[in-house]
Amino acid sequence: MVVKSEQFFHAPEIKEAKGWISKGLNRGTEGILALAKKKLFDKEQLNDIKIIFGGGGHCEYPYKTAVLKPFSGQLFKKDIYPDIIGMQLPVI
């Protein structure tokens, strides 16, 4: 059986769900980064951040795009390009 997310990748419902996920991830990531920056003694330390992506279904949009967007926003003096670490696929 093929589920709707795989069969109808461009269906309006799927696009809407991805937009909702993206918006939430973006806000959440920006909030966490702002809080971390506020608590650090050396604010520039946040520039050396690394991001680990893991879990089933990880894809460019909405996940990676939404999480990386705050790094080129108003929280940083210049755009930050964090190291991205992907989790290795399990060996079967």
C-alpha cells in the first residue's frame, strides 16, 4: 500500500503540512538560538555550532531549510553556516 505522502507528493494537503512543519521548526529553532545566545558569556561561541539531523524522512524541505533559516536572520551579525552532521543509516 502506498501512503498519500509518497503517492501524491505535491498534493495540497502535503504542501500545507510541510508549510506548517517548516513554520514551527523555524520559530522553535530561532527561539532556542536566541535563548542560548542570551545565556552564553561569549556570544560569538554560538557561531561554532554544529547541527545533527536524524530520524526517518529527513529531507531538505521542510526540515533542513527551516532549521537553517535563523542562521541568516537577525540573530547574527553575519550569516552563519553551521557544520551539518547526518546520522548514519542503520546497517541491515
